[in-house]
Amino acid sequence: MADAQHAGGDPAAPGTGDNRLIELLVSTEVAARFGVSRSRVDQLVADGSISPPFARSGRQRLWRASDIELDLAARGQVTDRPPPPRFDRIPVPTVPLPLILDTVLKVPLHPGGEPPRIHLRIWRGRVGGQHRTVLVLGAVRESHLVLKTHAEAIAEAVAAQHLGAEAREAWWFCLWPRGTFGPNARIDFQSFAVPPRGPGGLLELIQRRGARAAWQGAFTAPLWRTVDADALTAAVGAEVDVAYPPHTYTAAVVTRAAGGERPVVLEEFDPDDLRSGLARLEVLHSYASALLRYEIEPKLRAERWPAWELLGTTSAQDAARGAEALRIAVRVLAPPVLETDANYATAAEATDPGAVLVERRWWRPDAAGRHLLEQAARPLTAFATRAGEPYADLTAAAVHRALGWLRGVHRELAAAADAHEDPRLQEAVAAAVPQLAAVRHALDPMLIDDPGPEMVTVRAFGAAEQAYVDKVAWFGPKPGDERRAAELRDYLWSDDRSPGLPKLGYDPFGRLVWHNPDTGALAVERPRALPAQPLPPEAKLLATPGAGALFVQLPDGRVAVAPADPRFPDPDLAWGGRAHVGPEGLLRQLVFIAAEHPDPDRPRALQELPPAAQSALAGELTDRPGDQALRLPLGRLREAVRVAESKDGDRPPRGTMPECGTPDQAEQRARELLEAVRPPGYATSVSPSAMADGYIEEAALVPLRCYLFAAAQVSADRRQLTAWADALAVEEVIQVLEAADLTLPAAWRRGLETVRLGSAQEQERLRQKLLHALHQDGKPAAGHPPE
């Protein structure tokens, strides 16, 4: 405190050359540190157990925190953590502290690789005769998470390079820029525990105080406390640059700002990569247009479309199919590009308070790019006025065809990367494939195809893994598999790559395997599709507790990696744990591997099985010790499911779908069922025929009118069903339909389950869509306003 009067008896009085920050404590804080009352503090001072007060401020006695810490050390009560400052009470510098360092610092946390970077600013000076050191560690965009995950190591590196022993008493702040945790910048005060190091104990701590040697201490157990920007201003004596606009707090921008550039001007600012997104649309659109024309002079094709020969266009029909696939890819990639373009236009018109520090000049498409965006937006705009869904005019089948074609092209382009000169197409196809897969899954969640194997590391090595590697042929890679082998090898830890190991091989089904017999490391290619022929009932499932992989041993002795259901990302195939109960993820995979699938394109999922069948599968796992290897015959699993499905005593009698007759008769049947399950307050004057038109394929209209609108609704592309009324749960809908002697097709049951498992926002969106359909005749349901 600037007006504090020295109490005498200490040579390190303010203004006498002490260059350390002196943090002061009042008597109540001293009492809290010692765990005694305020009156007891006076007794401890009198008998010499506590240092005398350092200064006074009015009637308030003040102790130096460092003196109290030494007293605690002498009593064996070192807390190792300086108390955080009270920024509303600290003396504010009359003149801003000098900024002695403003730089981007590389922090070598791990050997090898590019070290992460932080923005380091240090202010150092005197306030009221006392030395003060303030640090701000900035989370630059390139590696902002390291400040949380490696706080101690970063603090030690900064202290060793720039602070010395004053690091113990410095004030540490962390800056999280706008857009990281919210629309505004966030400032945290960091408090570390700094235990004394070395055998000296108290003596070592005393000798280290005030030393300017390199930091030898250790920072531990960081605590974070969010503070206002006023706290940082009070500590430094001036406002600190924290209002970097979103996406601009980068090492390059910080370096320019530290050099005195105000504002830092960013030309063609493109943080969301609009330029690349538009380039992808352009190259896909160009190849699609060329394929539609097909008959193009070979020389011109080689000049403008150098990857033409890799598209597999041997006929005009093949070219038309390829053009359709590329146009669907454009259609799928267009919405995020259009959204980014609209966001840029809005941001360019808005006033940014951070513009005095960084001026963003947004990248905008030229005339050709704008024309392409307008072409991409036209089908979206036409459909948005009708349904408001970005992909609802696409069908799952069309996207599925496009995805299969583009995956083949992707493989060809990757294999012949050196043979063609169009990396733009290769990059565009690589971006389109996962987006098409996501859209296809949204349109029809139960549709499956073969996306190719996924590379995984087996976390434990046991009897199942040994049986697998015993059948591997250790040679390779074959010509053309070098890239694949290198990618799989990256899944091993560096410690598993000793000289001469691991070794590479192929399993009996042609999948690559890396294995280090010394460490037990194993990386495999896990298939994500059903085998061409169902696995025989004599096959056995093998698993090691905690390995995270499942194997199938065939009757002829061959062992394969069990396939994973691609509809469920990051499948949990771990056997063991969870109180010896197989997790739900493993149950889902067991259904995929072991159950009988009448429609291989849409294999049954766990939620489609009757509860009794689900319980039977779970029982096969829970009855086995989770800490022992799993060895389970497939035939036993299938029989358990078959027996459980045949038990129908708990369910109402199930009839068959009645003949609907004429459309009028079908509509009448739908009205009867609608009235039977209609919750109070919902309108019944609705035309199922009118609602069905435009929503469902014509071939499905007549049977659909029989009962669809009694309890469920189909979205524009038949990708999901939802309960007709808010009050009806999925299970109740199924019971109502079955009580009416109607068989609910498996595909529709899957749709209902998809909605049940979906997000609340998705369910609400589908409900609103149904209500909108109910209001089409101008007579809204009671209690619901018209759209």
C-alpha cells in the first residue's frame, strides 16, 4: 500500500533497494493462515512465533506475506501457495509499468515436433517503492489449449528464461481471446503452489529469496480465477491490448502488433476458408459439366481436366453417372460455403471494437465466384421456401450412389497422385466424401455401405491377439500399399518402433497388420462392413479384457478382426470393466456381427430387437467374468436372440396390413385410426391424401394412408418418422398400431427409434413440421396458433 508506514526493525524497508514485490496481509489474514484467532496473533507476535508487523496503514497492522510464509515454514506449515492479490485494494501505479517484453515464445514441452507458442508480455517496475512483476500469457490461436494442459511446464519455462526467483512473487495472468470461450476476451489470474526444492528446507527457501539466478523451483497445482479487465489494468497501470477480433489472435498478428503496427491490417481475411470451399465447388462443377458433354477433344480434356482418365468414364452412360455424383457433391458442399459467404458479408458491414488493434478486410469472391455461388444457391433457395431443410430435396439412394462413385475416384486419385496434375480435384473429392457420408446417414440412418477399414491400435495383448497374429503372413507391403502401411504405422507409439521392429504383414483376409513382439504393440485394419457371406454359427468371438478389439475365429482356424458397425462412430469394443458388464457399445457390435439381417443394406440394430432379445444378449456378457478372456460361439448368440424373438406373450396380437382399397377408403381408415389415438385438443379436419402428396414416393401412398397419420409422420425424404403427437412416446405409438391389428414394418420402427434417440432440437423440428401440415387446411388445432 502506497501510504503504509514502515514499522521499523527491517532493513528491507520500501525504497531501500528491495526489488521484490511485497504483498501485505492484515491481521485477520494472518490469523487465517495460522488457523488461530486475531487475539492469538498478538500473543504469537509477543513470544516471537510470528514476525512483527511490517507497516501500518491507519489503525491497520500489515505483515509481509513472505515473512508469514517463513514463519509457517519454521512451524512446518508451509502452504506453498501465495495468496491471490485483492485487486480492488492494491496500489495502482501512478505511471504505467514499463513493458519489458512482448514476444511470441516457443515452449519446448516435448522432444521432437513443433513446439507450441504463447504470447508472453512482462511488465516490471516499482509501485510505491515496491517491485512489481506482472505477466500475461496469451493463448494464440495456433496452440491455445496448451495454457490449460501444460500450465505448470509453461510457467517453469517462462520463469527460467525471463524471471529467475522473482517468479515466486510475480502475478500471472492468462488471456483467452474473443471467440475462444465466448464473444468477449476472458482473463484468468493464475495461482501456483511452489514447493521448496532441495534438501535445505527452510534454509534453502531463505537463501533463494531475492536471488536473480535461473529459476530452480517447480510450479504445481495451478488454480484459475476469472477476473475483470480492471484487475489487469490496476496491476499494470494502463489498459492492456486484449480486444483482438475473433480469429486474429495468431502468432503472426501478435508479432506485428508487438512491433508497433497499429492497426494490423489483414488483407483478404478468410478464417473459415471460404476461398478453398469455393474452389472445391468450382472444380467439381467444372468436371461435372465436362462429363455431361462427354465427347470432348482428348487434347482439351488433358489440358483442362487432367484427371479425366481416372474417373472411369468409359461410356456416355458412365460419364452421366459421374456427372450426377459430382453435382450431388456440389449440392452437399454448397450450404456451408453459402453460410460462410453470408457471415463474411455481415461481418464486413459490422463495426468491430477491436478494429483499432486489428483491421480485418474480408475476402470476397470475384464475379466468377459470385456466379458459381448463385448457381449453387438456386436449388437451395427453391427448396428452402418450401421446407427450410438444406438437404431435404436429396434422397438417401442418390447420395448413396454418389458416395460410392466418389469413394472409388478418391482411391484412384490417391493411388495415382504422381500421375495426374490436378491436386484441386483430389482435395475437393477428399472433402466431399465425409460430407456425403454424413448427409447419407442423416437421410437414412440405417443404410450401410463399406466405407473401408479403419485403423485402430489394440490396447492389450492376450490370447485372442496371439491367435490372430499367428495367422498373419509377415511380408510387405505390396506395391501400392506403401501409403496405407505408413498411415497404419503412425498408430503405434514411438517406443514401439525399435530398430527392426515392428514387423508388417497381411492377415488371411488381406488386411495390413503392424506388430512388435517385444512390446506387444498391435495396429490393425478393422473392417466396417458385413462379410459377403454370413459368419457360420461355429465361429467364435474372441476378446481380451481392455484390449478394445474383437476377433472372430472361423471353423477352419483363420482369425479375423471383427467388423465394426459404421453407423456408430468410435465403437466401444472393449470387453471387461464396468463391473464386469459388457458396455452397450459392445452389445451394438454383437448385434451387427452375430444377428441375422434380412436386409443386408440395412442391418438390424440393437434398439430394433425386442427387449427380451436385448436382455438375452446382455445376459451372455454379464454371466461371464469381465476380467477373463471372452470366448463366445456365434451360434449361441443367434439362438438366444431367436428364442427371445419367438416369445410374444407380452405383446398384443399382431395382425397384417389390411387391404386399403380405393384412396377414399384408405383415407377413411386413416381418419378412424386418427380419431382413435388423437389426444384432446388436436384437430381432425386434415386430409391424409393432401399431406402425403409431395412427402412420400407415389408407390407408398396407398398403404401409407391406411395408418401413417394415425400416429406418425414421415419427413420429406422418408428418412425419419416421429410420433404424431407430443404426448405419445415411441413405445406408445408402437403399441397403438399393434393394438389396431397393424404390423409396423421394421424400417418404420427404425425411424421411430431414430427420432427417440435424436436430439431434442431434432424432435421439436419434426413436431413443428407435423403441426404445420395439420394447419394446411386453415383450421389450426386447439391451443396451437396458426403458422
